[in-house]
Amino acid sequence: MKYWIVLLTLLIPFFVKAQRITGKVSNLEDEPLVGASVGWLGLNKGAFTNSKGIFELSAPPKLPVKLIASYVGHWPDTILVTTTDTNIVFKLASKQRLSEIIIESQRAGVIISDNKAIKVEQITQTELRKAACCDLAGCFETQTTVQPQTTNVVTNAKELRILGLSGVYNQILVDGFPVIQGLSYTYGISSIPGTVVGNIYVAKGANSVLQGFESISGQINVETKEPDNTDKIYFNAYMNSFGEKHFNTNYAVKKNKWSNLTAVHIVQPASKIDRDNDKFLDLPRLRRYLVMNKWKYGNESSWGWSSRVGLRFLQERRIGGQTYFDAQRDKGSSSVYGQFVNINQPEFWTKTGYRFDDKLAITSFISSFHQQQNSYFGTVRYDAKQTNVYANLQIELNYKEHQLKSGFSYRFLDLQENIGFTDQVLVRTYGGNYKRREVIPGAFAENIFKLANGKITWITGIRGDQHNQFGFQLTPRTLVKYDINPSLILRANIGTGWRTVNLFSENIGLLVSSRDIIFEETLTPEKALNTGINLTKKFEGKSKNISGYISIDFYRTSFSNQIFPDYNTSPSKAIIKNFRGTSISNGLQADLQLHFFNTLEFKTGYNLLDVYRITESGKELLPFNARQKVLTSISYRPPQKPFQADLNIHWYGRQSLPNTRTNPTQFQRPDFSNSYTVLNTQFTYTLKRFEVYTGVENLFDFRQLQPIISWENPFSPYFDTSSVWGPTRGREIYVGVRLKIKENKEL
């Protein structure tokens, strides 16, 4: 008999249909929440709501059990389900219901989070509207931390400096992927239009090890606009007084858990302008076409699958040099000097993850790009191609007061450079084919630990990477945040970083110069130790009409090996070698930000830099760093009024310049630049869906006159375009229009 009982027990589930629990999840306005997560508390079983907010899932073996519903940006809710319950209704309240109203009118342009152990400056779209922001370099015109610096005045190549160090020492990420490196470094930041930027996150010093081993001086993460949280249609047209024109169009669609953003960016060249009569164009003739497509599925914070996929294609051409240079006729000519750069770059990336519950998630990052570049710098021909592959598998585990992220990474770089000379008017011996292949597998772990009732947050991170040429490299870092009180926060960090050198693409001035390039030894990875401390005090007036913060920080970067060209040993040579002596960067920064009556924003920042190395001749300041810099910005936007006025004042102190004492007298330059002031202003007027903006950069028309050494004879041994310490094209007037059409809720 007992065998029949056992048999019936096993067969019952096949004949008895399991009880199903159905229900709906909506907000307080009874609008369905699509993709909300619903699951049994304590059991690994759940479901997601459909396009009507409806869910259905199997009942557990035993009831009653609590059922929990959650949705991003909303407070979760729990209902006790009994045997008689078959239809459940959740109504979730928005976490941001009240604060969203405040954000619309009061959100600051720059936000420093109280919750993150790392001091991260979040530059929002509110801040980006204060300037034209044609490309990523222009997005920092109102910032103290990041300094855009021109590296080649003829083609207007730029880098982003942090702590007074070259842009190669800060890691630039786009949507969390390291796509600005190697060949893409020279013009990569200019190829990211400001119209697709959602937020920019800037962190100084050693920070997270999750994305890599670089970030010696800091990290810049550019977050592009999210397809499900942006305007349905966005159009921007811009033109400046030099005749350069920009056209940008974004189109976003959303359906259920899928959303898509397509962006098109076009730049048409400026007129030929030479204000200082040195026979060289004041700005290059730039033509750029860029198409970007970004897909998004689900949400990373919700249980289940989520994914983002990005595609991008860039085609760009830059022409600079003497005003009568013809790119078709004179490329490589020794009678007419010109620079010609042509770039093609397809790119792909994807981020896909699965969140099992609130404690466990796994995420994969995969990206790849290929860049083809053909260029001429006078009589130097530089053709290069690069293929990059990046992969990262990351596991997130939350337990008690810890959040542990660990995983594996893989990097592949294949760079081929071909350098030749169309005319041997100068003695140059560095022509030939240069090939670099890097294969770097790695593993990492980073733990965030909260203690002392949440007042102390401690991050410990370590990663190990195996370089195919330089062997195993270890990168440890640690960061601590102490909440002295709710409005006063102290942060400190220390860690190492290292990077390999891509000499020509990262030092484009070497190819432009008339000097011969001499390699004295095999170059090894650059390595540094960075330490930093920060104190941030936030405050709010009793009437809440005045708020703001004060932030003071100090960072010190000490290199154990650094590589930069030696121009001083010989006037006709650039000597490349490892420098293992003392090389230091000390950076002190103080910021004050104030908001008055939701109308006026005042911000000022002060930078003090001491960047030097110790050589046999003593302390040597590294060039093109203003020892002191002050930035003050004022933004006025009255409530219920359709206009906004912005003003930025930059003051730069003296900068050390390269030593030119061995040149003939007429080709010598001072050891230090002059201090100078630049004033920028913009006025924006909003009319329903349209915004019209106009502005002036460098209102007082300050210029560094004739920055090119030996411009009269660009094929002489003394020709040099790298001695740029200030603005070279003077006052720039621009006008633009923005069109925004919000998403239709019915879609």
C-alpha cells in the first residue's frame, strides 16, 4: 500500500495544475510600470511585467509567502499572499517624485556625490548648455579640474590634462570602455560631439581598478545619452565667425523594454583665415561625418537581463598649413608646407548583464575598433592602422556591508605605423615600419566596505596583468571616505598605475618638427604612484535660498619611470629614452560653488601646479603648465523666464616654455610666457521647442601672435609648431539653434 502512496504522490503534480498568481504593477497615477520585477521573498523565483504592467508566476509550494515588487526609481512594496489570493495589485511610489521637481529647476551643473568613496565630479547637461560644446574638448571650458591643451596648432589636435600632466596619463572612457588610446589618442576627444554627451564623470588620482591599470592622474568617463531617457528628436545647428559649421541630429525611439538612439554629426570646414600674416591658417579646414547607433534593453538595476549595444563610424579629414596649400596637389611637397590627416574608424561595443537578485549580478563588456589613418606633415608621410579589442567579465556580489566586484579582462592592440619622407631636405633617420602588438590578460578584485554605521567607506582594489612583452604587472589601490558629519566629507586615496607608450601618436609634435628622432634605448612602461586627499563641505542657508559647497584637494604624482622627448641636449634632435630620476607633479585645487534663489549660480576655482623633474642641471619645470590658474563662472537663469546668460573668466599665470637658447637669435623664444585672461560669454533664449544661443569666446581677442617658430621657412632645421601656450585664433563669435521634441508617452 505504501508504494501506491509514493506513486500517487509523484504523479499528482502531473495531473494537478499549479496555482498561478497574477497581478499588476503601476505607479500612483495608475500608469503601468513595464519591466517591473516581481518575486517571492526568500525564493529564487520571479517574473517581469509586460507592456500593460501585468505579471504572472507560479505559486510556491507553501503559502502564505511575501511577494515583493520593485522598479527602478520607485520604492519597492511587499504584499503577503495567502491561499485565496489570485490577483495582486502593486502601486509603487516614485523615489524622485518630489526631488524631480526640484531637479528641473535647481539641479547644479556640477554635482559631487556624497555616497561615493571616490570624489567624482559629475558634469551634467545643465553645465554643458553653458557653452557651445561642439566636441568633448569644448565640454571643459567651464571646468577647473580638466584643462584642454593644444598639441599641434596646425591641425588643432588637443589633449585633456589633469594635475598638469599630459593627457596620456588620464584614462578616457566612453560608456565605460577605453576607446581613446594609441592611434585614436591624437584626435579621438575631438571626434565625440557634445550633443550626444549625457553626463561626464571626472575623478582625479588613482581610483577604481575595474576598467584597467592606467588612470595615473585621473579618469574621465563620458556617458552618452540614454535612448530611453532623452528627447525623441534633437537637432542642433552651429556656425562660428570663421565659417565652420556643425549639424547634429538625434532620434530616439522606445518600445517596451527596448530603446534606440541614432545620432548623426556633420562638420563642414571654415574659411581660410590668417589674421597674424604668418602665411599659415589660424585653424584647420575640418570635415567630419559621424554616425552613432545605441541600443538599450532593460535596466541594469532590475532583476534579469539587460544589455546595451553601440555602433559608431567616423570619417574625418583635417587640412592645415600654409594658406595656399592644396591637399590634392601639394601633399608631401617641399615647396609648399601643409598637413593632411584622413581618418576612418568603425567601432563596436556591448555591455550585457544578468542580475539574479539584489545580491548577485554578472556583466560582460566587449568592444573593438579599427582606425585607418593616412597623413602628411610637411615632407613626413605617416600612415598607420590600429585594431583594438577589449573584454571584461565582472561578477558583483553584495553581502552584509560589502560590495565585491571581481573578474577577468583581456586587451589586444595591433598597431602598424609606416613613416617615410617625400624629400630629404633635412637629415632624418627615423623612417621605417613600426609594429606593436600587445596581448594583456588580467584579473581584478575590488571590495567596497562600509563600517562605523556607514560613516566610513573603504575601497580596496588590486589587479594583476600579464603583458606579452613586459611580463606581470601588479596594480594595488585603496580609497577611504569618512563622513565627519552629513555635510563634511574627507576622502583619501593612494595607488599605482602604469602604461605603455605609443610614441608617435601621443607625441604628434615629433612628426611635425624638423628635428631628427633618436631612440637611445628600449622604452619600458611608465609607472607612477599617486596619493591624494580631499575635503568637501556642503552647506545650505536656513531659508534654503542659498546653497553650495567648498572643496579643497591635493594630489601628488611621483613617477618611477617616465618618457618624454629631450629637446635640450641638441637643437636638431629629439632624444627618446627612459627617465628614472625624480619626476613629480603636485596639484592643489580649491573650488567654491554657490546657488542663489534658484536664479544665480556662482563658481570659482583655483589651481596651483608644481610639475617638475630633477636633472643634472637641477629642478626643471615641465613646459606648458600655468603654475597658477583661476576660473570664475556666473550663470543667471531667472525662474519662469525664457533666457539664460553665462559668463566665464579664465586667468592663466606664467608657463615655462621649451628651451630655445641654442637656436639663432631670431628663432629664440622667452623661457616663460606672459600671464593672460580669456573671457567667454553666451546668451540662450528658449521659445517652446526651440533654443537660440549666441556667444563669444575670447571676447577681448587675446592672441599669441605667430606661435610657429621659423614660419618664414617651414623646411628649415628650426621650424617648430609645438610652442603654443595661449589662444592663437583670437575672438570667436558663434550662433546656434536647438530643437527638442520630447518623447510621446503613448509610445
